[in-house]
Amino acid sequence: MSAAIIPEIPVTLTTPALLFPAISLLLLAYTNRFLTLAQLIRKLADEE
């Protein structure tokens, strides 16, 4: 049933080339968020 809704996308050699930059950008975004959060926690811990 869901196969009729979702078109069949052929996986070619260019598919990983399109996916890997998106994955690395997501990792960069979450790493930056984690580092900012860790810095904030350290700052709050130092104030006590």
C-alpha cells in the first residue's frame, strides 16, 4: 500500500555523494550545539 504512495527511487552512485554532505552538516550542527551547551554548563558550575 505504501509502495504506491512512495515512488521507487533508484539508488545510483551519486546518491551517497548527495547524502554524505548532509550527514556531515548535521553532525557539525549537533557538535556545535553540544559544545555550546557544555560551555554554558561549565560557566554555570564555575559561578557556584
